[in-house]
Amino acid sequence: MFLVDSNVLIEAKNRYYAFDIAPGFWAWLDYAHASHIACSIEPVRDELFEREDELARWARSHADFFRPIDEVATSHFAPLTSWAQSRMYTAAALTEFLTNAADFFLVAYATAHKHTLVTHEQPRPEARKRVLIPDACRAMGVTYMNTFMMLRNTQARLDFQLPAAS
């Protein structure tokens, strides 16, 4: 199962898979969710709700796409916290990762459920000002990839449609 980060959905909406030009991406997400191929978590949904836009409306109408944080995921909070605290992150970076960001919950959930985390973040193990998802994934033994790798891995096809004749 693929676990989708908010940046995947936000970038899609803002750029290459905007609702008005690439409805096939959003239809694929519906299919992927119904087929137990992709999902996200409630903290990601909550991040999307911070905006009042088409993506927030999509998230509200797709509540079941976003899973709650369960006890299996919470059992991975301590090892993930220990890893983050053992690194040379700034106090602000640790506070953000451990208390304010969906990223922590994504990594814990992916670890617990053996999901592949889909994000646009790139690893930077030398980073100190922000805990990045790929670095946390590596530490926890979680596979991660970007949107395009997920689509290729699932053999998704987003078909082109000609506009209606005017």
C-alpha cells in the first residue's frame, strides 16, 4: 500500500495534475483507494483543511481516504522519537517534527503497516534544520518514493481527453 504525503496532493493540485487539466489523476486516486493501493492519514487531511480550496473540498468529500492513527502506529512513536533525538537536528527542527508535523505520523504509520511512503521530499542526512521524511524512512526501514514512481509502479495510465467541440 502507498501512503501519500500532503505535498504529493498539494503539488498535484497546484501544478501538473490540477483538477481542471488532469482529472484522471484524481480518478486514479479514487480507484487506488478502492483497490487498497493508496491511502493517507488524518493528520495529512488536517493539513489540507488549513486551506479553503479545491483540494480541501476534495479531502472533505474523500474522508475514508484518510486513515486514523491507530495503536499499531503509536507503538512506533518511541523508536522514531529516539532516532530523531539522536541526530544533530536543531531544537526547532525536533519540535516541529515531534509535535506539529504530519510527517512524524506518516513515518510511524508507514513503519507500522509496512506501507511505502510517497513524498516529494529528497533525503538530506546532513540537514539539521528540518527532519526530512526520506531520512526518517531510512532510519525506520520504510520504503519511500515520489508520485511518478508510484504511478509507474502501479502501471497507472492517465488518459488524455480532447476538449468538447465548441
